[in-house]
Amino acid sequence: MNNPEKNRMRKKVISLFNYWKNVTRPTKYNVVSLPGESFEFEAHALDKVKSDENMLLFMYEKSREIFDSWKDSVEETMSGFYINQSLPSSSAFACLPTFAWYDFCGNPTPKRMEVISGDMGSQSVFIVTFANKFRRPASLSGNLLKLGTEVFLKNKLNKMSLLFSEQYKCKAKGMPMIMMAFTNSKSLASVWDKLGAKTQPKKREPSICLQVIKMLDKGISDKVIKAKFRLRKMQLAGYKRVRTIRKNLQKRIDSKRKI
């Protein structure tokens, strides 16, 4: 089934792969993926291998049914390892520069979080895709539910630079999704930041103060707010004072309108 949003995100991964190769210029490297039933990214990676390069392509598929239906076609047309098992820890590829796309699509369960590690080879890229609305939250860790997928992963992969975090909807099912890309290549992070500054419209993000006030109005706990924005106790107290002042000012305005 054609999925425009998924196709758009796949093209974003392909674009990042091109920048990664052009900036870091790896000669021997890994590409790791979870292709499902679309091998567009993997075919692109194979097409971009230069004569003086050695790429090791690892494609994982847990479902025996899907694996069996694609096995012959993959072996005939693609040069790589098509493996019928779950993805290993990203640290398993620490010996070489690696471009890994862990396209889980489902919930960020503890088992999946176990295979996510920032201990990768130098000049690597790590991309993860998860559902961002949880059907069975009981299966998730308490910290993840409190912080949300984005903040949790930023903390988990704090050895790497965040290239982008994009939320979107899988139009086929309407499921909210999140894709995040990280790198330990300073040169790639710099190039990607400059590219974003040139091509992305500037958005005026709400200040931390306004974001904190909004969360306080929703009844979110101090502990969660401090963890999300990495605030000290006194900083949060300051934002609370601003919130009180704003509320009192609004009451005065409202009372004058009634006169």
C-alpha cells in the first residue's frame, strides 16, 4: 500500500545518507536496516557504492513469513546479508563507520530500547522510527512514559548529536510516528545544521518559560517538567512566579472589563 508520509520520511533518510557519504567519505562501512517490504533505501545504498569502497549491508527481518516471501528476490538482486532475526544492538557495529536505520514503527518497548546504544563506530549515523502514541502503555517503562519518546532518546543517546526529530502521521492507519536521527560525526552535524538553516523556514519556538507554564496549567508534575527541560528547582520556581503574575494580571484585566 502506498503511504505518502512513510515515503517522504524514507526519502529524508536517503538524503541524509547521501550527505553522510559526501561529508565523512567512508571507504569501508556498514549499512544496517529493517527493510520490511520496501527495499528502496537499501537499493539506493548499493547503487552509491564507489569502486574503492567496501560496504557491508545487513538487512534484518524478524517475521519468517515476510522473510521467506522476499528471500529469493533479495538474494538474486541485492548484494548483502538478509537475516531472519531481530535487530542486534547498534553497538555490534562499533568496529566500522555505520549508517543504521532501526525502523521499528511499533512501540518503544524495553526490549527495543535495549538494542539502542550510542556506542557506535566513529563517523556513524543512527536513525530510529517509533510509534508516538502507545496502544499498550503498560508494556513501556515508567521513565519513557513520563518523559516521552523524544526526551527519553535524547538522554539515552547523549553521546551523539541530534540531527533531526520529526513527528508525522502514518496516513495508512493515522498512527502518530516519530523519527529521530543522531550522529557522532561533528563534521556531518555541522553541515546538516547549516543545510537546515538555509532550507527550513525559521519557526519561532515558544520560550521555555511559556512551555513550562503550559505544562503547569495541564497539571504535569514538577518532576516531569524538570526532567524535560533539565531545570533546577530554583529555575522552576521562577517560572511558577511568572505564571502567578500572568494569572493575577489577567484577573485584573477581566475585572476591569466587567465594570
